[in-house]
Amino acid sequence: MAPFSRRDVLRSASGVVAATACSTACGHTAAPSSSKPPAATGTSPARATPAGRPGAAPRRFPGMPPQLAHGPRDGHAVALTFHGQGDPKLAGAVLSEAERAGARVTVLAVGTWLDEHPEMARRVLDGGHELGNHTMRHRAVCSLPAADAYAEITECAARLRRLTGSIGSWFRPSQARTATGLVTRLAQRAGYPHVLSYDVDSHDFTDPGPDAVREAVLDRVRAGSVVSLHFGHSGTRAALPSILDGLHRRGLHAVRATELMT
């Protein structure tokens, strides 16, 4: 894919930011924009080498748009997707609960989280789940200059490759439900044919309690839905068994996002 043009760079500052969910969700605010890629924060880059289950590469789905919010509506599957950040013990508990129910999920990991907890990349994949890219520092990627936005995508991709041998199956923009056209093109340039959005927002990041999280999901989920959830919130962990049970009662089952789109 051709490099982004000078026009893309100049237009990026005036691009309209898509409807936000993770901005309030994860309690992060955008860092100031700069003309240079932002310096790394937190611990030094993870140095683990790939081992165990290899990470899957991104797939292209012919005939499908570059940004996907749901899969086929005529099946029996849904995708539960998790923002990858927060307490690793809570994250591990969520993954274990999904595994007990025979469910598989998709985790969109923040690069700094992978730096702090590199073992979580292997935990996700070795549990049979799917791992993707949610930018390096969880900045408001859709409002960044093109060079900074590209750095957010590629630095997280480098972390994933170092840890798993792959850049991850998907890219999802940080602090935005959907990506702008520029960010979509930058993600494609980085190796992600499709951006993964969602059509069901659990609003679990507001910590409304397990019952509210369960209802937010089960009231809106349909065959083919992509559901947004978050690690790092005890209410999400508590709600997950009843969410999975509710899906089962409707004849739905949770699969990796790649499986949903196939």
C-alpha cells in the first residue's frame, strides 16, 4: 500500500473525531500532539520471544468494508471483544471464565500494557483467544497528526510481533468507536486490512454494576454482533457468566472476531 500523502498529513488535523467510547471508558485523556512520534512511557519494551501458540496474522475479507462493526447476521455467533489494559489478575479471571464456558474472545491490547505485563500476550493466545492492536499509549488516535497516529499503530504492532510473532489479528482505534478515513488508511499501511469496531457497547467502563453490564449486552446483542467490553473492571468479570449463559439460551456462542467474519 502506498505511503500516506502530504495531503493526508495536512488533512489529519481537521479530521472529524469518531464517536468516542474508550475515551471516557478507560479513563485516559489524549496526550498533546507533536510533530514527532511521542516518546515511549512506562517500562522498557517487552523483550519476550514468541513461544507456544503463534499469533494469527491479520486477514483480508474480500467484499467486506475496511471497517467492520459486525459479522453475518444469519449465523449463531457473536464476538466478545475486550480492551486490553488493567489489572492482569482480573484479565486472567475473565479469560478463565470464558474458557470454562467454551467461549473464545478477542483482546485488543494497549502497547504499554504489554510492556508492563508481557506474559498476558501468551496467556491470551494459549487460552485459544485472539490478540489485536489498540495503539501504543491509548491516545486519541483519530485526532493526532498522521505521523503520530501511525507511530501509535506501528509501535504497538512491534510489541505484538516481538511477543507473539505477529502484529495481531486486528486494529481498533483508541478513544474512538470508529476510525477516521485517515486512521483506517494508516492501519492498512501498517498491515491491517480491516479496522474492528463494534455494534454493542456494554458501557462497563462506567462501572454501573454487573446487572447493568449484563442487560446492556443482552438487550442489544444479535447474531453477528461485536460487543465492546473492558478488562480491569470487577463488574465485567462478575457479569460475564450471566452474559455467556444468556447467549447460550438464545442459541448464540462467543467466537474470535476472525471466526465471526469468516
